[in-house]
Amino acid sequence: MAITLLTPTFWIPFLLMATTTHAAHQVSQLFQFTYGTSVENLLPLSNGCLLLSTIGSGSLYYINPEALYPSAQNVITLPGSTALTGMAALGNGLYAVSGGVQSSPSCFVEGSMQVYVVSVAADSADTKLVHGVSVPDTCMMDGMAALPKHPRTVLSADSIGGRILRIDTLNDCVSVAFSDAALGPGNNATALGIKGLRIRGDYLYFTNSAQGIFGRFPIDENGTNTGKVEILAHPGCRSDEGNSYDDFAFDDEGNVFVAVHPSSINKITPGGAESTFAGDESSETFLEPTSVVISNDKKSLYVSTGGKDTGFPISGGQVVKVQLK
Ligand SMILES: *[C@@H]1O[C@H](CO)[C@@H](O)[C@H](O)[C@H]1NC(C)=O
Ligand SMILES: *[C@@H]1O[C@H](CO)[C@@H](O)[C@H](O)[C@H]1NC(C)=O
């Protein structure tokens, strides 16, 4: 059963103290789920509300981040999944969401994964499952992005296989756009490689968690790479050192805001300079940040988190707002 009624956590504004490395950005938790639900990804709708994909059930949530007391509502529970991962807008009110049956926190049962196409009426949050596309030969689909020239086709990050999967939701065709060692977990078999995936211009940008890489590949209109990987930043942010990159977002100037486990948001400039933007390695502000998006009005970042399953108190995933301007 999906959790449909959740206690809203009261809005707690708190200012981060200015440090020598970053200026103060107002940070506020908008909502926190109860333990057992992690937020994996968020996606802004045209009305400024957010869709949230969650781990713990196949439930998709909707939240108005500008409400006085924002509260996530379960809008649909997708059949055949115990966890949802990446999301992408397909146009015309349609969205793609990947999910499947988890076999461990970082792996899915092969054959259980699919891309769901859902329609969302933004003003009413009325959500319907249109159809599912089975993606048979993978154990992990993480970040997702639609191809700008073929918006009903999405690219999905296979973090274990080190591949970019291509799923055409118009004809249910699944193929491998490309594979590369820079996308895989490297020599750590228990870690995940590529996590976040965004398309900007003629490039596919990605984060690789296990290898601690932020990089890009030039791609064609169908998502196939037309050249080699270019590493844009690798600041020693590696899973074996307790920090690891997750999903990320670009602002209009080309700065990247990346979710970094266990508790910070880093900024990478177009020149590759990286700094802590919000939170820090020991902060409780962000409990395992998983993804970042920029609000439609460009004034804020919204961050999803996984929550905390060790220590006391344990807690569910959060949606946190960071003021940009
Ligand atoms: C491999 O990755 C896992 C998960 O991120 C991590 O806990 C572990 O420390 C890594 N092991 C090595 C040898 O890097
Ligand atoms: C992209 O795919 C379409 C449909 O298969 C094909 O017609 C087109 O030539 C492809 N473009 C490139 C650059 O390969």
C-alpha cells in the first residue's frame, strides 16, 4: 500500500552561516517523508509544482513547493515496481519514469525494469499510466533525459552495465545508445557508475559516482556518442572516500549543482572549478542528497534526499529548497 496521508513537517527556515568557501544561501526543508520512503528524483512541472519519484514503493508524488505548508501527495502507484528512479518530460503532458523491483539498495531484478509513460494534468495533478515499456537486460536505470530532437525517446543511465540505454516510447524500442568505461563502476563491483544524466547542446553530461567523475560525451540527435569522453571535474569525490556524486542540474550560465552524498550540494563552474554550495560533509541539512533541479523561475534549487537509515533518529527522504537569488 502506498502511504497516502503523511504528516507535513513544519517548515523550518534556517540560514547557513557564511563560510570562507561559500556565501549564505537560505535553505529550508519543504517536506520530509516518514522513514521507509526515499526521494530519488524530482521534476518541475509547468505550473512550478514538482513530481517526485520515490524508493520504497512504486509511488509517484506531487508537491507544491510554494505552498505555506508543502505536503507531498501520492498521485499514482505504478504497478510492478518497488522503487522509481529517473524521470523526463516527453512533451504534451507526458512524462517517462523508470522503475522496477529492487533486489538490493543499488540493484534491480533483471527483467523487472521498465519505463512508464504517465500523463499528468499539472493543474489538478490528475495522473494516469499510459503504458509501460519493458527494459529487459539491465539491473539499474538511474538518471534519465529526453532527446531534444526526439522528445518521446529517452536516454537512461545503466550504472552497473556502464551504458546509455535508449528507449523510444512511441514504438517501445529499446537499444543501447553507447557504452564506455567512463560510465561504469570502474574496478569496484559493488559501486554504481553513471548516476545523473543531462543533455545540453550537443553533449550528454553525466556524473559517475564510483569513479568520482563529472564529464561529457558529444552525441548525435539519437544519443549515440560521436566522440570520446571529456572529464570536466574529478575532485576526488569518490565513493571509497565517503563522498559520491549523484544527480545534478545546470543553470542558464552553465554552472552545475550536484547532489553529493552524504550531505552537500556542490557547484561546478563552466571552467571546472568546484566548491561546496550548500550543506557540508557533516551537516544534517541534507540527508543523502539524491538529485537537484532548478525552479522554473530560476530563483531556487530543489533538492531531493534519501533520508537517514542509521543513527538516531532515522528518517525518510526530504525535499529541500535552496535560494539561489
Ligand atoms: C566500493 O563502493 C562501495 C559503495 O559505494 C563502497 O562502500 C566501498 O567502500 C567501495 N570499495 C572500494 C574498495 O573502493
Ligand atoms: C536517428 O535515427 C533516425 C531514425 O532511426 C534516423 O533516420 C537518423 O538517420 C538517425 N540520425 C543519426 C544522426 O544517426
